[in-house]
Amino acid sequence: MASSPLATGENITVLRKAHGLTQRQLAARANISLSMLSKVEIGDRAAGHALVAAVARALGVPIERVHGQPYEAEHRAAGTNTAIDALRGALRGYDLPPAAQVDARSLDQLRTDVEQLSQLRRSGRYGKLAAALPATLEELTLAIHATGGTAEREQVFRLLVDAFYAAHGLVYRLGYGDLAESIEHKLAWAAERSGDPLAIGLAHWTRVNSFQAAGDYDRGLHMLDTARDRLDSHLSAGSPAAITVYGSMHLRAVTLASRAGNADTTQAHLRAARDLAARIRHDQVHYQLTFGPANTAIHDVAAAVELGNAEHAVTAATTLKTPRGLPATRIGHHYIDVARAHLMLGDRPGTLTALENARRAAPEQTRYHPMVRETARVLVSLHRRANPDLTRFATWLGLAD
């Protein structure tokens, strides 16, 4: 089995000492509780998104460095590192004809391939997605240079937007933050050439990811406000696609505001999202984004966790019915947040049950998610007696032999 990377708390200790800081000094720089930092470093408390972002900002390091991502040993064992290297090559020449000979296929064939990529992303099948992406991106790049008509070129650029979005979801989840950020700009480049305002909206929504990951919440919220303003005229038409893109911007704002600890702004965006969700009645997927009543409720649970209201998170999760057809990654992420809420309440059985639910919904996403590793590590440290189910889960994650 591949050796497990250091826990986030252990990484913080190493990075803090490398910068010559005491716990008290780092806590002051990061504007976090000294008691919380101490518990995170020794593994008695899970490091949440906001704390990790604050520490990374205070130390001047990427957030992936604090988490210990990418988990290189695991990627080598799964073979995804080789696919990521090939993906880097395909992305490098995104606006150039492919260096190697690539057979041109029809637009319908390319559309089928891109939809398959999107399905793999939504189901969290990262190994297969990583293997398929490079060739499809190169074919789309060839199609751009081989297509003459404006309308047809715009269709190719629209497909390229979806392919870049799938690539972004892959590399971000696997912990390649620098590569994810570079893809955000390529996605925007393709969206601007697609002639589709909603594709441009997706590009803005995606770019906010880097601000969210870095804990730059205010600028991320400002970007979302600007992006919604640009879509106001399309929202008034009331198409489900426009509502989905616009509503998804409110949901991303919920995430940013809650991680910033701003409860009022969080609730304002939740109310706006609920109003929009009521207009389409059930969750839908448009422009690779999922929006509707259930996903809005999922964000309510996640926001409660970030704001420290674990009781509300667990209560809301208990009453939430996830509809059929909701992407596996959405369901998996929801259960990860539910697990964090149960851990905050000291409910160890509930924590493990939620982690197992996340694993069943989206196993690869669960295995590579830093919050799962953090939650599981703390759960292991809290169990003073043997727990076979927990041991099996920790072994599957690579935290135990």
C-alpha cells in the first residue's frame, strides 16, 4: 500500500516551524483561535476549509500544500499521474493545431465524447475521466482549426467549454490547484468564442473556484455579483438553463459567504436561490451545473457546517430527500458535510455512517477529498477501542495498513 501523506495538522506544524513561528504567532497571523490551531495540529480537531485557507494565506503557501495534495503516492498507484501528465500536454497547446497527427471526426461524434466526459465527471469516475480527456481535447483543438464556418466553430468552442469544465473538476479534485487555475482561463477563452452568454456565465462561475480555495472570499463574491449582473437580461426570459446558471451563482455565493463566517450574506443568497429554485420545481442540469430545490437544500446543510451550526446541519440533512438523477458527486459531497456536522456534535457512529454513504455515492471523490481524510483521522484518534468498521474505512482511505 502507498504510504499515507501527512495529516493536515501535521503539515501545518511542519510549515509553521519552517517559517519560525510559534502556534501563538501563527494563530495571530491567521486570525484564528490558538486553542483550535493547537487541537488541529495534534489531530484532535478536523481542519475546516476556512481554517486551512487562513493558515495558507498567513504562511504564503498554496492551500494544497497545507492539505498535502496532490496525494502523489495514491496517484502513482492508480496510474492517474501519467494521465495528468498527458493532460498537461494537451492543455499546453490549447490554441494551436495538435503536434501529432489526429484524425478529424464529425461534430456529432465529438459531442458524444464530450457528453461521456461530463457523465464521468458527474459520477466522480476520475480514473476513466483522466484517461479519456487528453485525446478528446486534442481532437477538439484540431476541429477548431479545421472548421471554417462561424456557426460551426462556435459549436466546437461550446464543446470545448464542457471539456475544459470536466478537466477542471478532475484536476481540482485530485489536488492540482495550479493546473485547475490555468484551466479556468482556458475555459473563459473558449466561452468568449462560443457566442453563448450562459457559457460565459459558467466560465465566471468556474473562475471563482480559485478565489474560494484561496480564502479570498470578498473578491470571489464581487466576481459573482458582476457575473449575475451580466446575465440579468437572460434571467428575465425565464429559461430553465438561465435560471440554473444564475441560481448556481447564488449557491456558490452561499459557500463563499459561509466560509467567510458571514451569516447574513449566506442567508440572503440562500433566499434568492430558493426563490429561483421554486421557478423550476425540480433539480436540473444545464451547462454542467446542477440547480433546484434539493441542491439548494444541500448548500444550506454545507453552509450550516461552515458557520458552526452543526445542529441545524444534521436536522436539515435528516429531512432532505435527494432526488433520483442528482449527480453522484453532489450526493457524495453532501454526505461529507453531514459527516463533518456529526463529528462536530461528537456523534461518532453518525460520522462514520455519513462517510460510508459518501463512499457509496462517489467512491473516488470520497477517497481523494481532504475533508474526508481530516474527518476520518480525527474519528480514528477519538476511538480508544478497536472499531472494525472504522478500521476498514481508514484502510480503504490509505490511513492505516
